[in-house]
Amino acid sequence: MAAKKPKRMTQREKDERAASRKRLREMGILPPRKPLLNRKKFAAEVLKEYKKCGWVVFSFYLHQAIGCTVDESMLKADADRITSEQIGVLKLIKLTLETKHFHEALKEAGRSTYSIKEYLEQVYNPVMTL
């Protein structure tokens, strides 16, 4: 027997929940709402700072930041679900590894150049569609 679909909330129920959330926020039980992130501004600031940073120093801190975001502990049965942010970091790691394999395969084939289309088809698109 299929599970029943939950009933849609009435407007009155929605209003009651909103009022109780507001009351709980005022009492300090629930945290205040975060302002929305201006993604374009954030991206511009990060990319500007990234371009100024030295590669050796950057790679050290990038490795540390990745280690704080994803590790084997998230695979344990009692761990929380894997967040979309962690998936993004894992995709970045996978993209890096696939790029390394791509360049190694080029070297083995005796090539030093490749087209952007070739890179996108063999490396970027397969990782991003996971």
C-alpha cells in the first residue's frame, strides 16, 4: 500500500507557524535569519583576492580548507548527510584529479597541446554531470 501524501497546509497553519518562528527568534531560541548572499559580489571579491595570492602559499591553505570541509568521517553511518557544499568541494577535487590524468595521458601520447573542446568533453563535462 502506497504511503499517503501529506495534506497541504492551510494559510492559517502557515501563518501560525510563521508567528511561532518569529516568537522563537525573539526569545533567542532560533537563530536570526541570515541575509542572502550576493553571489556575483562574493565571486568577484574571491576571484580578485585569488589572483593576488601566491601559488605555494595558496595551495597549502587550500589543502587545509579542503581537509576541514571533506574527509573520511562524513562516510560513517552515524554522520550527517553530505551537504551540497561538500559535494561542490568533492567535485573540485575530482576535476583536479581528472585534469591530472588527462595531462598524463597527453604526455604518454606524445602530445603537449589540446583543444578546449577536447578538455571539456573528456574532463569537465563528465565531472560536472555527476
